[in-house]
Amino acid sequence: MCLAVPGRILDKRADAIATWLARVDFDGVIKEVSLAFVPEAEVGDHVLIHAGFAIAVLSAEEAAATLAEFAALAAGAR
């Protein structure tokens, strides 16, 4: 099973081989991810991350709904 998690782009930069990288905020946890699959993503956008790669740009509503589902699943697992 694969899992992708939404996060919000804090900043964006090109690396040495002209691939976009971004620092992404996952509710206070900051990670660097590749934007190679979604180079159109901009600072402030929500993106879906899988294995260190942004694979889709989400609306703020989609990101919030996904995070709410994760919270509900976690609450039910206790």
C-alpha cells in the first residue's frame, strides 16, 4: 500500500541539474521534496507528497479534507 501526504510549499528553488526542489511544511515538520513531477507548483500551494516527490497540486480544501481523514483514521485506531 502506498501513502501520499499533503503539505504546503514554503519555498522553491532549482538544484544543480535544473530540477525544482521545495521545502514543504507537514503541520510543523519541514522536509525537502522534489517538484520534478509538478514544476508548476508555487510557494503557498498544497502538494501531495509520496516518497519525497510531489505528485499532485491540491487545493487548500482537498488538503484539509485529506488531513481530516487521516486524523479520523488515527482516532479510530486507538
